[in-house]
Amino acid sequence: MKKNILIYLTFIGLTVFLAGCEKDGEIITMLSNPVAPTLTTVPDLTLQRTSGTDVLEFVGTAVDPGFAASVTYYLEASAAGTDFADPVTVWSGNQPTSMKITVSDLNGILLKKFPADAVSSLDFRLRAVLVVDAGTGAPGTGSTPFSYASALKNASVTLYGLPRLDLVDSGVTQKIESALGDGKYTGFVKLDLTQPFTINDPDAGTNYGGAGGVLAVNGAAIVPAASGWHKLIVDVNAMTFDLSGFRIGLVGSATPNGWDAPDQKMEYNPVAGTWSITLNLIDGHIKFRMNDIWDWNLGGTESALTHGGSDIPVTAGNYTITLTITNDVTNSETGTYTIVKN
């Protein structure tokens, strides 16, 4: 059936009419004062490593704009009393009634901004981002989505420090950590193929090396296959390791190489857990992808990047672009970004 979407915006009344969602002539009205989502329940946030696999549940209610809408929800945390000037995204998804995250995942996310082995006072909120239609250029469209936030809830949060392995002779001080303290470590590391490295456990005083994915005590230095950022996973129980390229880049008609490789490589900030780049762009479009191929790529809006999402329009200028990856699993990767003109 033919579908026609018409958006009428009356800015004084803040009313949006959407016509023909499923059948010609159907009128959908957006409330002049949409009901914001609520964050109703925050679990006990005294986090312990021994409970790392336990699942915590935050509970909220949905936004009500007056019609059935496609919404992305973000559970955010910030230092108490800062009015979410520098929030961290704890969880994102399409329904807010049961927002689940493991203790270890939450601990790892919050450690990027808040201290370990200490009590922090944090504010939490649930934010709903509603995109009405991506093709009109009007308020509520892909470039200017509607955003509604719940009232904040304050909670005392205790985080635990993580066991670590240090990289030796990699050219820069860096480490990988064990979220559960179970002998399995992971992290992003920047490597140089001319600088083989070993791994040191500072708590046990044990040195590791290896080759072909097999770890050995006092083994030979590990030789990376390429330079740049990698994801390193080490299991000292199974005595194995996995080292794979994780080079996030910017690609698109607005970049120096257009849609062709090599992409404009971004740098990782292990403290903030973000990727960033500063460069000159021309009028055009950009996207994010990994290792110069399309298997893993992100597009969409600043607050909602998804696998294979739409190209991101930009105008000419010098920009600093920061990417936060909220899920790095290929084909279901998600994230958010900021773009600041210098």
C-alpha cells in the first residue's frame, strides 16, 4: 500500500502530525508535552569482583510521545551534582523496562571515569532519543532527534580494581586487565611490528611470551603481524593468547582518501575508552570502520551508531571527532560520537 509521510510542525504548540504510517489518511499526533521516560529502580551498586558474572537490573518506563515510536534508550551516569556535563553511557537499547548488565561490565565502564576501591556518589538518568523521520530535515529527524530524559537518581557506587598484565618492551607503557580476576585478561594495545614484547604479571612476578597463540612462562617475545592498535586477549590458565588488529578509522567522501583505503586511523584513549582523530574534512560524508574493510562499520546519528548505519553528513572544516564503541561485536556493533569544529 502506498505510504505517504507528512510532518506538520507547529512550533508554538510543539505538535507534530505524521500522516499515512500504515494506511492513507491515518493521522498520528505527537503530544505537545511528551511524557519523559522514568528510571524507577537502581540496584545495589556495591560491586565486587567475586560477583563479576552476576547480572544487575535497572528498571525504567518508556517515553510516551503520543504514538508508537522507534526509540533508543541510554542509561547514563555522571558525577553527582554535575548536571550530566560529562556522562558515561552504561547501557543502550530499544526497551527500558529491564536494563541488564553484568557486574564486571558495569565496573569496567565506570572505572574509565571513577576511582577503584573507593565509594563514588553518582547520578543516573534514562534518556530517550526519538527520531521521527530521517528524510525531512525538520526537528525530530535524523540530524536533530528529539531527546527526553528522566529525573536523576543518585546512588553510592563502589568499584573494584582489576588485576593486570603489563606489556614489556612494546614501546609504550600499557596493560590489559582481568574484569573477573579469573586469569583471563583483555584490552586494546598499540604495537609496532619492529618491537616484539613480553607480558609481565606484576602481582605474581611471572613473565610470559609465546608464539602462534600459545603462551609460555619466560617464552620468546611476541611478534605483532602489523603496527597499530590491536585487541589482546590472554588466558594464563589455558596458557593461550589472541592478538588481532583493531584499527578504527574514518572513511568517506569527506576524508582525504574518499571511500578508499587506507582509512584515517583514530587513536585510542585507554582511560576514557574512546577513539579520536583531528583532521581536515571537505563537504561530504563519513563513516567509521575497522581494519579498512566493511565487515565492521558504524553509521547513523551522534547518539545512535549501528552496523551498516547511514552515512554521516559533514561540511568542510577542521574537526576533532571522538567515537565511543558501546558494543564491538562484528555485525552488531554500536556506538556514539561527537564532532567538534576547531
